[in-house]
Amino acid sequence: MALQLIDTDVHNYPASMATLTPYLSRHWQGYVEQSGMKTPAASMYPKVFAAAARRDAWPPNGNQPGSDPDFARRQLLDEYDIDVAILNPLVAASSLHNHDLANALMRAVNEWTAHDWCAADGRWRGSIAVNSRDPEASAREIEHWAQDGRFVQVLLLVRSHAPYGQRQFRPIFRAAAEAGLPVGIHFGGGGDVPITACGWPSYYIEDHTVMSQAFETQLVSLVCEGVFSELPDLRVVLIEGGFAWLPALLWRLDKNWRGLRSEVPWLTELPGDIVRRQVRATTQPMEEPDNPEHLLQILDMIHCDEFLMFSTDYPHWDFDAPDRALPKQIPEVLRRRILADNAAQLYGLG
């Protein structure tokens, strides 16, 4: 039977460093204890909502939302009859300047996802967390977990110390392409890099709104630096970055390519055609115009029925419920593609 509902963005969070220490070597366990390291990630802004979570998403044990696999199963998978949900653990190992510790946490997060989540319910699928500051180690991590069919993509955070199209990151994308895994680029990251081209904003609402700037930067970099041209089988998923900005960006990039193509001779076709073939995006957050018909026009401008995949962003405050997320104006055939078919095709599910 065909899958009916696939959630492409669910967050599993370690309750504390104690959650990950069983998956660290004795050396790193001692290091974490001695240093007093309490959490594997920190936020640059108060999130207004505690842990940026739905107020009903706190497990009965009082731990971090997204830290209890059984509670998440009941509140998300069972409540909405979700067939498959893809886990994106937002543990920003790349923000650590101690690369050895970052790599140890990278492996620990993946072990924890495999043993505490994927083993708990067959509907969970994992994303391979990597350390973007050590692409060679990340490539080895991808090769290791690519053997485990429960992991269906590689995970990067969109705010990075340099655009991902640059050659220093190529081992990550090459390893993913060779393993047949998409690379998901998710909202967040970059505690040491401002989200805007003008510096640090003051408020969470600004940070949350202009994160799309980082997605635009990464997408243009991947196209113009030739990552997609070098790796034609590579697929990239833009997760939690919106998509209404895409048509105007591609129009501008296509126009500039016509005048500046001698600078990037490896681009032998319109950038927009490359993006439509090799890039996908998730639905949450969906920029919804006051007139729902305008949303259909945006989707039509993208020219790709395979582009969008449904996501809830559980357990965050801006969670999109599957039964309310898509406007009724979306045609039934496209609705089925968004809710399940596109993700099933991309991730090899079903």
C-alpha cells in the first residue's frame, strides 16, 4: 500500500549531555564531566517560547521537548497516522571550535538517533549529523552510516562559516552523492556568524524571519561553485527555509548567468533548470498570502511538482498539523505529491 503521509522534518533533542555520554569514549566522557558541559547546543536568542517548542510538547518527565521517543511517537506519529517521519537532530557540533570534540559529538548524536529513536519505532528515519568544519571526518561519518538503511539523508545547518559550494566542503557532498543520500540543509546553526549581511539583529523575530537569506546564499553558492554540475546525482533539500522567495531568486540568477556565464564555464544550462532538477524543499514554514490563489501561483512559478515535501517541524511552536497545513485550494494530485509521494520518491521509502 502506498504511503499516505510522510513528515520530512521532526526534531529529536538530547535531554542533556548525559543523554549522549553513553555514546562517547571514556576520554570524552571525562572531558565533558570535568568541563561542566551541560548541553551540546546553545541558542543566540531567547525563543519567546521555551525551547522554541509547543507548550504541550513537554514530556511527562519534564525533559526537553523532542527528547522522549515514546512521547513523540504518541503525540505525532500516532495522533496523525504518519507513515514515516525523518529526524533532524539540531545539535550544532559545527559551532564548536574544538574539532575533536565536535567529531566525537557527531558520532554520539548519530549513535543516539539510531539506538534511542530508530530502534524504538520503525516509522522513524534518521539524518546523519556531520561537522561542517571537518569535511573529511564528515565524509567518513557518511560512509559509516550509509550502510544503515534507517538513515536517509545527510544533515547540515544553513548558517555556516562559509558558503557550502566552496571546495572545502566538497567531501561532504561527494560522499552523500556516492552513497545515494540527499543532503538536507536546515534552518539554524552559525553561532559565530550573523544571519544578515548587515550584522546581528536584535530580536528573535528578526532572526527567524530573515533566515531565508542564508538559504538563498547556500543555494546560489552550490549552483555557481559547480557542486550540482560536478555531482549530477546529488539532491539537496532546503528544510524549514520557506520557498516563496525562490522564483524571484531564480529569475535574477538566470538573468545574471546569461550576462556573466564566462565566469562560471562549468554552468552549461540555466541555473533555474539545475535547481528544479536537483533541489527540493519542505513545506514548513509556508509563506501563505492572504489570497490562497497566490500560493498556487507561486507553486506554478517554481515549475516543479516534485519540489515540495510536507513537514510539521515538531515539536516547535510553529508546528504545522497535517490536517490543516495545506490550503484546500491545492489540487488533490499535487496534495498527494506534497504529503507523501515526493518524499517517498526522493528518500526511497515505501
